[in-house]
Amino acid sequence: MLKAKYKYLLEAGTDEAGRGCLAGPVTAAAVILPKDFANDTLNDSKVLTALKRDFLRPIIETNATTYAVAQVFPEEIDRINILNASFLAMHKALDQLTVNPKLIIVDGNRFNPYHNIPHCCIIKGDGKYLSIAAASILAKTYRDAYMEKIDLEYPMYNWKKNKGYPTKEHREAIRKYGLTKYHRKTFRQLPDQLKLGL
């Protein structure tokens, strides 16, 4: 079972989803869990099925001391780059928390400092600590829901299935139909990018 990093501190876990996608936002969540929170199923969103993620989302939302989800959209991603957009999304989620954490624990090895709150970067932290795992679940489920919604507008890209990731099917649809307002224009959409008439 995952644990808190520092049980005596009010810590917020934060994580993002969608960093490697060709389309759609990068979505981040920040979560503060009660000190006595425990759940045997909660883990890194990438190792759980969609069914388990959907099962855990309301448990996290109901039991969290506070949580928030924020998105940064393709136009901004193209303007500031995906790494900065990921940090911005996490900062926006932290901005919305109703309780100020004493420590921020972040999945990964880099983070831009948030105000004067100390932070700790943890590689594969979403598989080690409860609050980061919870944030990974919320970021993933909220982003997936958004991609399923815009799939109704552009069903030819099959975003309801690939969620904007660079699958062969997604890239073939880009080759055939071109880019939409939801695509990240600075990303290499096709291996032979020069043939894509932008």
C-alpha cells in the first residue's frame, strides 16, 4: 500500500497527464489527503485500468481534504513549450486548493518553485506516494473525459480511444485530414513532418 511521504506535514501531491500527446491539453491535479487516508487499490494511474481509475476518482474527491484540477491548452503549450505548460498546469491546480500545503511532492525530476512552499521531486512518485497517485488518477480521468468530449466534434481522429497520443491511427488521420484547433502545432505530428501541409 502507498503511503504519505511525511505523515506529520500537510503535503500536496501533484501530477500531470497528457504531456506526450499530439492533441488536447496537458492536465494536472493537486491533492491533499487526510493523514489517516488509506486505500489498497490506489496507485499510479498508468498501471490501473480505466475501470479502476473511474472507480477511484469519486473516492479521492469525496475523501480528499482538498483537491483541484487544471488544464493548459494547445495554444499556450505551443507558446511556452510542454515542460513549462506542465508546470503551469500544476501551479494552476495548486492555486485552487482551499488549504495551503506545507510541502508539495511532485511526480518527476523537475518542477518550478511554487510561491515559498518547499517541494520535493520524486521520480516515479505516482507509484510511491498516496497523494501523487491520487493526483495522477484525477489528472488522467479529467483529461480522458475532455478528450472523449472533443472526439464528438472530430470523430475521425478517434480521440475517445487514443486520447490524443501519437498512435499510428491518430497519425494516419492527421495525414488524411490535417490538424485541428486541438492539435499542438509545435509538436512533430508526423515522422515526415515536411509533408504535412501546414
